[in-house]
Amino acid sequence: MASEQVVLDVEGLRMRYGTTDVLHDVTFQACHGEVLALLGPNGAGKTTTIEILEGFRMRSAGRVSVLGVDPAHADERWRARVGVVLQSWRDHGKWRVRELLAHLGTYYTCYATDDVTRPWDVDDLVKAVGLTAQADKKIRTLSGGQRRRLDVAVGIVGRPELLFLDEPTTGFDPVARREFHELVHRLAEQDETTILLTTHDLDEAEKLADRIVILDGGRIVADGTADELAERIAGEDEVRWTHAGQRHVRSVKESTRFVHDLFRRHGDEITDLAVRQASLEDSYLSLVRRVESAEVTR
Ligand SMILES: Nc1ncnc2c1ncn2[C@@H]1O[C@H](COP(=O)(O)OP(=O)(O)OP(=O)(O)O)[C@@H](O)[C@H]1O
């Protein structure tokens, strides 16, 4: 993390649609250069949260500060510092990729600073999102995954300080996904862009995020690094080994100590040893099941 400067500050956020509360007292922060993943089951409140932070939706209660400004009262200068990748860019089908990005980029020219050149050079941008071969194609002829890459390019053309990515890799093939992950790392590490992303891909969250916030039923049920969540929630590693021709599997809290004891007792008789640490998926599933069973008994 480049500095401890707080870029996103959310405290006691509440949202009510009609008579239904969908966010209850949501509190979290993100610091400069941090990549934060917001996870949670369908309907947990991720998009609602992100739309409030983007200034697209009015909250019912709570305090929200984004780059030091309340998004409900933000101006164009603030908007130019924020990049948004929405769930899909469907307009401008007759435009060509390069043309659209160059056109949208002109909006940011007046927001360039001594430190940040705006907009992003179109050829560099098209290359960064892997659309060089499609740069002169009409948008309506792009495949679903190529459109999604264009969505990402539209979101970052102004070189935002803060980037919101709502399910960015839906429809990406494995190569596109890998390239997108490299782009996110580059944005966070080289450009110190703060990134808030939502995803249902736990492997993606584990790879990209410095910190993970899990929302369930409109409440934050976990907040920490993938390792912290694995330790705090799933808590157990899986150890597999063979002894005297027989396969064994045990779930244990302290795998290093367990393996040490195993070798102390059986030495070279132990073969095929494998230790699998609890993954983010284990933590997530265990947490969501716990919340669901608590709701059933409530
Ligand atoms: N405009 C709306 N009017 C009424 N209820 C809404 C509206 N938008 C969302 N909701 C409700 O708010 C809750 C949270 O929805 P939201 O879209 O934020 O969830 P999500 O976590 O993004 O879900 P998903 O993973 O399915 O995209 C859901 O119960 C949804 O039905």
C-alpha cells in the first residue's frame, strides 16, 4: 500500500427500497492504492453499495466519503477522478473502438495535472486491454468478452485515482482473465489506483485483492486479507498422507505441528504427504452457510 490515506470511508451505511432494508449499518474503508474485493451471494447488496459510492444512488442513512467528498453532492471534477466499469457498455454500436475511446478521452483533457497525464493515450489503452486487433472495428461487431474489455477501457480512459469494477471479468476467456488480472496489478502497483471490485470468482478475489469484505443479507460478515479470513473462519488445513500402505486425511488447526508429530512418530514410513491450506472458497462457503443457518433459526 502506497500510503495510509483513506480514499473510501463508509460508516453506518443504510439503504432501504420501499419498506425493505437491503443495507444495514455497513462500515468499511479502503486506503490509497489498495485493491478491495466486495464479495457476497446474489442480492447481498454489493451493487447497491457500489452505486451509492459512485454517486448513482442516494443512500437512506450513514456517512460516505469518496476521495474526501460525499458522492451525493459531488461535482464534475470529482467524477473525473473516479472510473466506473458498469455491468456492460451497450451503446454506440456504430462507433469504432479507437474512435469511442478517443472521444470519451477528450472529456478528461482539462483534468490533467502535473502528476497525471489525462486521458490515457488511445493506442496504449487499447493495447493494455488487449483490443489492438479490434481497434478499428465497430463496437456492435465485438464479441461479449471483447465488449467487456472495452467496458474496462472506458472505465480507465481518464486515468482514475479510484476505480469501481462491478463483476469485471464476466464472459472473459481464461487468457483475457489473466491479462485483466495483470492490468489490475499494474493499475494498483504502478499508478497507485485504488480499486473496489465485486466478483463471484473467489479465485479472482484471492489473486487480486489486498483485502476482502464479505457482505451477506446487507451486513458485513467478514473483513480482512484472504489469509486472515481463512485462519479466522475456515480455520483448518487438510493434511493427507500414506502410512503402511493406507491413505489418511485429517483436518487440523495447526498443520505444521501436526506434520512434525507425524514424522516424529513414523519417520520415513510416511509418504505422499500433502497439506492444503484452507482457501478463500472454504472460508466463504463456511461463513455464508453459517449466516444462512443463523437466519433460518432467527
Ligand atoms: N431498484 C431496486 N428496487 C428495489 N429493490 C432493489 C432494487 N435494486 C436492488 N434491490 C434489492 O436490493 C437487494 C440487494 O441487491 P444488489 O443488486 O445490491 O445485490 P448484489 O449483491 O449486487 O447481487 P448480485 O450478486 O445478484 O448482483 C436485493 O434484495 C435486490 O432485490
